Amino acid sequence: MQTWDTIRARRNVRTYEDTAIPAEDLERLLEAARRSPSSMNQQAWDLVVVTERERLHELSRAWRYASHVAVSAATIALVIPASTDPDERETCWYDLGQLTMSIMLAAADLGIGSGHASVGDQRLARTVLGLPDDRECAMLVALGYPADRPLEPISSPDRRPLAEVVHRERWSPGV
Ligand SMILES: Cc1cc2nc3c(=O)[nH]c(=O)nc-3n(C[C@H](O)[C@H](O)[C@H](O)COP(=O)(O)O)c2cc1C
């Protein structure tokens, strides 16, 4: 896909075909993540790739809106340091946002759907993933081929109008 088409085609996909993602495509998504920018290039992230069905089921119990993880072809767990420092956490989360979008756009480019899932039960997620004590699972990105409809550019996305979102030069013109 062209980049512009990929940006317009990406959407949260939560139902997936029962088809594995080829290893080289999964590697590309991980490489897309690795190449993401981060504050001071600190790259304070780790990724745990889960493809075993039973583990995906267990992981999906970490959040009430994570059921799509159970039926995904693969889920990438985004792991960050378990810091209590607000500045460090803020930076990590900004970095993870960019990393997530890199994965999602690279996936859409390959016709692979992706869906965020938050993590509510940190203890469960850490146990299922076998994380060390100084790490936490910030977010899950579920992946799989869309079972609802293919990824195609969306002409009218469910978004606030551009004129409402964008302020030109100053918040209020002429003020
Ligand atoms: C920080 C963040 C957390 C999210 N958590 C969940 C989640 O736990 N479960 C879920 O189904 N979707 C989750 N989403 C997906 C959003 O609901 C979705 O991106 C939004 O409704 C816009 O839809 P779209 O991605 O299809 O454009 C999350 C998205 C973000 C950015």
C-alpha cells in the first residue's frame, strides 16, 4: 500500500481469521517497532511476542476489553521499566505511542489488522509473560488478518472535524 492509503486504512481490528502471520512478516513488525524514535534514543522498551493460543487466552484476562487478544494470531506485549517517577513514565508512554503506531502502520501495509488492549491486571500480565520484577506490561497490540472486512482506506473516519481540531497560528484567530 502507499503510505497515505495505509494511514487511512488502519483501524482497530478485533476479530481475526484463524491464520498464522508468516514469520518474516511478524519480524518486520518487530523491526518497525525497534526503529521507532524515543526520547534521547533511550529505547526503554522491550517486546514480548506471544503466539501460543493458551498463553494468548491467559493474557486476554488482563483487561476486560482485551478479549481480542485471545483470538489474535499474535500479540506483542509492550514492556517498560516499572518506574514510579512521573517524568520517566510520561516519556516511556510517549515513546510507546509512537512505537505502537509504527507496528500498526507496518501491519496495515501487509494487510494485517491490529488492536490495542490496555492492561488492568498487571500482576496477571507479569506472571503470564514471566517479566522480571523491575518491568511492567504497559500495553498489548493484538495482530491478525481481519475477519470482518479487509483493510481499505476509510473515507469518513469517526473523528472530530479538522477545523475543530486544528488551530492556525494561535488558539483563537485574531485574539
Ligand atoms: C491508549 C489506548 C488504549 C486502548 N485500549 C483499548 C483496549 O483496552 N481495548 C480495545 O478494544 N481498544 C483499545 N484501544 C483502541 C481505541 O478504542 C481505538 O483506537 C479508538 O476507538 C479509535 O478507533 P480506531 O483505532 O479503529 O480508529 C485503545 C487505544 C489507545 C490509543
